Amino acid sequence: MFKTGPITRVINSLYRNQQILTFYGIRKSESVSRSKYNRVEDDAESVKIQQQSVASPIFFWKDMDIWLYLLAEGVDFNEAYRLGYDRVGCWCCPNNNQRAQFLSRIYMSEKSKKWRDFLISFAKKIGKPDPEVYVDEGNWKARQGGNGLEAAGDVKIKFLNCTSEEHAKIYRLVRPFDDELIGMFVPFGRVAPELGQKLLREVLVLDSKTNVPILSIQPFEHDGYEHSVKVRTMNVVNHDDLQRMVGY
């Protein structure tokens, strides 16, 4: 929502239906998830923005290759690497390894203690019988679904299959249908409100490569749902997969 959506809007405004090439700096050895990528991705199912092909020039480089290049070319780098960190990002990120957490306790002891106290307090709030162990052994990293957060109830997707239209679902909303909701569909393709049925406030989303409509979005009144939206998939091979992505 905060990265892919805005980037897609900029790309659409500059290049419309043109195919573009994007360069990534990711490497195969960085993580298990990235090891499953390809050096070049141009399949619509593999890239977040449909009209882009993605190339990763240093995909097969090892850490040693990176450091030899940086030092040989005099490229500046984050000072945290000199302290022993092998990756540099958010210091309290749950994806950090034990080494990074250990170094943070040394170099940022006050912040690390504050973060640990917060996690322990939260663990107690959600009823963990061994909050210190839960935090120190990293079990808090596996928590899914926002358990314990007041807002967690708002993000559980509730929907019904539409009885009058095939490949359509009615999703419950926690607030009225608005432009912000429509903006969340930008990663699917080009949002085209001008092509929808105006009386129904329908908005169509077009496949970026083919310009063919793949989604129809419109506000919908349904008993028991204060606010809801009907989303219909069209002109795709697998309707269930596309609706699953809509749910995300």
C-alpha cells in the first residue's frame, strides 16, 4: 500500500501502457525468500507492478563480491557495518538475526532495553505465561494476525458470494467506499473510473499489459453490513486466485 501503490501511480502517469525495466539490488544469498527469485522477472505473477520487468544485476554476487567492489571503487557505506552488523535496516526489525540483536544490546543498550520491556509488556497483555522467554527466544517474531491489538478486529476479511453475478464477492468494509479504497487496487493495473457505470459508481481496473478489464468495483448495500463493496473478476483464467489477492 505504501510503496507499490505510489510507485505504480507515478509509472502510470509517466509511461501509461509502456513496458518498463526496473533494476533491483537484491541478491540470492540474502534470504531464503530471495533465493527463490530469478535474475530477470517479467511474468505478471512474479512482479508487483504489472507493466514492469525486473532485473537484478548483482543477484548472484556473494558478500565478498560486494565488499571487494565497494572497497576497490571507494563507495561509501553505512558505518554500522564497521561495528559488525552483516545487514543494516531497522534495528528492531523482527527479521534481524541473533547477531544483530546482540550487537544492538551493546551499541544501543538503552533503546534495546526499552524495546525488550515493551515486548514483554505486550506478551503479558496477550496472556503469554512466560513473557521473558517468549521475547528472548524470539517467539514474538512468529506472531501473526495482530493478536492483542485493538485494530485486529477491523482487518479480518468478511465476504459473501454474490448470488446474482458469477465471479463476484461482497466484502464488508469498516468505513464508507471512498477514493482511498480505490487507490488500494492500483497494483492490479490501471484504475479507470471513467469506464464504469456511473450510476452504480462502478470503477474498472484494466490489465496494464492488455488494457482489458479484470476487476469491477462498486459500492454495495447489504443487510447486516453497514458498508460493503462488490468486487467482480473478469477476463482472467483463475478467478479464485485474483479474488484471493483482492482479499489481501
